[in-house]
Amino acid sequence: MDETTYRTIRISEDAYQKLEDQRLDGESLSDTVERIVGDRSLLDLAGILSEAEAEELREAIHDRNERGI
């Protein structure tokens, strides 16, 4: 029998509200977190952009940071 272990975490009210906004009908908060996070890794994105696309994205991020957005 697989027994689930639970953890208590502290998150800000803002983070909690964002999580609640993502929750689907009948879904627990744990279910929501698992759905959002899944088994994805940033490494899954490796090679998805060409070098030109990656450079364009870097520039857009830099410009956005410069504007303080």
C-alpha cells in the first residue's frame, strides 16, 4: 500500500491566490501544484530555439529589464 507523506509549506497570500486561481473544479491544491509543475525541466527546452531566436529572446529580456518591467 502506497502511503502519501504530507508537508506543510508557507507561501505568501499573493502566491496562494495565484495558486487558487489556477485550481480546477474538484482539484486539491496538491493536484494543482503537480499539474502546473509536472515533470518538466528547463533542460527539456534545450535546443528548441535557433541561435538567432535565442539571441532575439536575450535582447528582449535585456530590454525589458532595462525598462524595469
